[in-house]
Amino acid sequence: MVVIPMKRIQFVLIALCLQLSLSAQSQTTYTHPWQGKRVAYFGDSVTDPRNSASKKKYWSYLQDWLQITPYVYGVSGRQWNDIPRQTDKLKQEHGNDFDAILVFCGTNDYNHGVRIGQWWDERVTQVEYGHGSVKKMVTRRQRVPSMDPTTFKGRINIALDSLKRTFPTKQIVLLTPIHRSDFHANEKNWQCDESYANQCGEFLDVYVEAVKEAGNVWAVPVIDWNASCGLFPLLKEHGQYFHNAETDLLHPNDRGHERMARTLMQQLLTLPCTF
């Protein structure tokens, strides 16, 4: 009779368990957290389904790849002050029967020279304060969100205040404006590239930074498309990603939207769609 040492039996059992575990893991199907969800898209012409610069938009690709049902509210030419209207329309049409909202806006605010403004209005007031049973009125500085509709930060405050009150349980994600170059639609709509300051003396990157800052101000995630999608129309070699290399380096074509969508799909992996 052959006696097998106990240590050898233990080793064999451990190896068998490990093999079974690895085999089970290899058969596990991992699902994208946004797979099959219903997502509202807010924004301007790059999101607008009626814009003819591309046949497919970034949200169309996500619909194909992740089976996301898109509710699209972007309208050409709109600025951040239109986001509350898009919010109201989403509420009217779908109530709370959707999963998340993506907001991609800001390039038209830059083009129209909207002042940057400030996040906060500050005042000095009194507030009750104390330890234990000892309380007294003390004088403190207090800040409240600036709701100035004539400034970029004020518009974002108004929009996110509306969004977070209307949809407090929904995921809201901000996307920064992408780089832009010349857009010559006609003699009445002639837009220069981002190397030029706008009418109020600001460059595009100031608006991009404001959207990024809004994430901390309002506790919403921000995906920095300006940096991550790779589109840079200020170089002629990147004209292949835009509607027309001679007259429209503002609106991405199908290839541009696909590149944006691939970046967005990977970035969304880090975020829950529902809570």
C-alpha cells in the first residue's frame, strides 16, 4: 500500500482549486457599465442629429457598440444658457425613465465672447455657531453660486443647479469642448481658429478649464475630451477628421466622431451609469 504524504495531497488540492478558479474566470463575461442604458445627450451642433457635417455622431457609435438608447437634445449654435431648456424637454418627454446625461457644450460661448465671470458671489453675514450647549451668533464670510446668465461660469451654475434639482439621482457627466479651427459657413458666419482670442479677450482653453472646474464645484465627473480625443484641427494633417479641410475645421466628420466615441467609451468604463 502506497502512502501519499499529507503535504503532497494539500498541494494537489490547492493546484486543482486554482485551475478551476482560473477556468471559471476565463468564462466570465464582463459587461460595460453603460451597456444597454438610456442616455440623454445635451449640447450644440456636434451633438445635433440634424447637422450634416457627419452622417454618424459620437452617440450613434455608442448606440452601435454598447446598445445605448440615445435621447438627443443638442441643437446647432446653442450655448450653455440653453442647457436648462434641454433639461426641461428631457423631463417633459421621459420623466425619470432614463439612466444618465452627458453635457457637451461651450465652444459657442467662446465664439460669441461670453465673459468667463466667477463661480461665487460672496457676502458677510451672521450664522449660529458653538460647541456643546454654548451657541452664539458669529460673523462669517459666505459664498453662494453666481447665477449671472451673462457669464460662462454663471450659465454653468444655472444649468447644473437645474440639472441636479430636476434629476438628483441621475449620473451627469460633463465633456470639455474639443479643439477648433477655421469655420467659414458663409459671409455671415465666419469663425476664426482657437489661436485667436474672442471678443472679450479670452482663449478657448479658459472655457475648457472652466468646464473642468465645474466638476469640483458641482460634484459631477468631467471627461476632458479636449485633451483625450486627440483631434487637433490646427494642424492640416488633422483635416481628415473634419467636415471640410478648407472651410469647416470645427465639425468632426464620421472619422472624427468615431475617434471621439472610442475615447468616450473607454472613459465611461471608470464611471457608473446608474446608482
